[in-house]
Amino acid sequence: MPVPTTVGGVTMSPAPPTKGTTVEVRIGVQNVARELAFESSQRVEEVTALVDEALKKGGTLALSDEKGRKYVVPVTALGYIHIGETEKSRVGFGTD
């Protein structure tokens, strides 16, 4: 069972993947031309809670992607955060 970790005062608890559902996270950093973009196996609610907690406490925002890599950004450098569920690519010509 995964064990929660604490980085920069923010507790991160890895969530088990839920049947292929991933969350796309894009982080804009002030004075940096490119954004950080990755997919996480955490739920939207978990990522949102981690962002809220980091903004309240200050320090750093620490998130991990679906491969276990960690992204740590100082809260003072955050420009924006986009959190959304990604949709698996479809095959064929079907329509909704």
C-alpha cells in the first residue's frame, strides 16, 4: 500500500489508478515561457485539495505524475493551475 509523503510541508498521498482515468495538470510558472504539463493518477478532488493546502500554507506545491515523478513548485512562483480529467483517445469514426 502506498505511503503518504511530505515535501515542503505539503502531504502527498498517492492514489491508485482508477480504470485508466487520468487527470491532466498544467502549471504556469511566473516568468517562465513554458508550462509544466503532466498526467496524474490522482483524482481531480485530490489535486485540488493539495493545491488549496499549498496556497494556504505557503512554501511549495508538490504533485506527482502517473509514473511516480514528482513536481515541486514554489507557491510564490505559481501563475495558474489547470486541472482536468483527460479522455482516452478514441479509435474509429464513431460520434457521440
